[in-house]
Amino acid sequence: VFPQAFFVGSRVAALVLVDVQLVAAQDDDLFTPVTADVGHVQPIGLFRNPLDELARERLGIAIEAIGSAEGALEKTLEYVTERRAFNKALAEFQNTQFKLADCAAEVQVFQSYIDHCIELQSKRELSAVQGSIAKLKATEMYAKVVDECLQLFGGYGYIWEYDIARNYAASRVTRIYGGTSEIMKLIISRGLFREFYLANKQKQQSENGSRSAVQVQK
């Protein structure tokens, strides 16, 4: 909209996302008129539509995180079944079984909440808070699961040609793009205070109405 104030810099080398070209973007005294406003701020700092549409993007990242965690778990199951140590497969060790059981349980628990969010989104009822919860917890779960899986690979898990190494690197950025985990927590906390504020306001109105009715009866 304002090309004279917006500049695209040189390509930036990134830790992951090898197939994606990243560049530095900079604005120089960029002026945004009121007509270009994308949302309004509520008294407690929350944004109204269309910024609520960001919930859909964050749900997409959460779905990606769940799928990637499942992929990491599958690759690890294959590896521990084939890899042997002390004359038996890694899968036969109780520690391996417990670690993978924990990872599988984490994925399944979060899958249930993501399925609920997908249903809400299909009805266009997914809130900014719900989308933020989905992204925050799914990406944190993804990082935890991949970390545990990589540990079972031993030194091979740190070799780039192994899928688990690339998965491990990719898991880190999911807690950054689409809104950092800290921003997700801020949105969630503001939603909690908003609900608290509205509940208290409704309670006060109800109490005031009851008092008025009692005075009229007297």
C-alpha cells in the first residue's frame, strides 16, 4: 500500500526451514491511516475481529505440530525396533517402552483438544483464546516429544541426514512463528480476566436488580 516506506532486505540464513527463503523486512516512517485499521482494542486490551481470524492460523500450526509429533514417534518406533544394544533391540528395554508410552499419551491427549478446536472452527466459533491454547500447548508438546525421541536415537539423532534431527530443529520454530508462546500466554490470560470481568459485572447487575425489587416491594 505504501511502497515508498517499505523495504525488503537481503536473504536471511535461518536455523531451519531450508526450503523457504527468508528476507529482512523494514519500514521507514510508515504511516497507517485510520481507514487501514485492522481491528479495535477493547478496554482491557483485547482485539476484536478480524484479528480473531488469527485463531485459525494458530490452529493450523497446532495441527502441524500434532502431525509432526506423530511422525517423530513413528520414526522412533521403527528405529528402536531395529537398533540393538547389549544383544537385544532397544524396544525391549523398559526405559524405551516407558518413554514412548509417555510420548504416545501426550499426542493422544492433545489430539482430542485439537479435534474439538477443528469442530469449533468448522462452525466459525473458534475464539482467539482457544486458538492460542491450541498453539501454545501443542507446540510445547511437539518439542517435548521430539526431544525424547531424539534421545532414543543416541548420537545418530544429531546427524542431519536422519529425519529426527530435522524434526528436532523444526520443532523449535513452531513456538515462534504465528505468535510466540509468550504472546499466546498473554492472550489466554487476558481472556481469563475478560471472563472474570464480565462475570462480576453480570453478578453486580443481578444483585442490584434484586435490591431494587426488594425496595419496590417494601
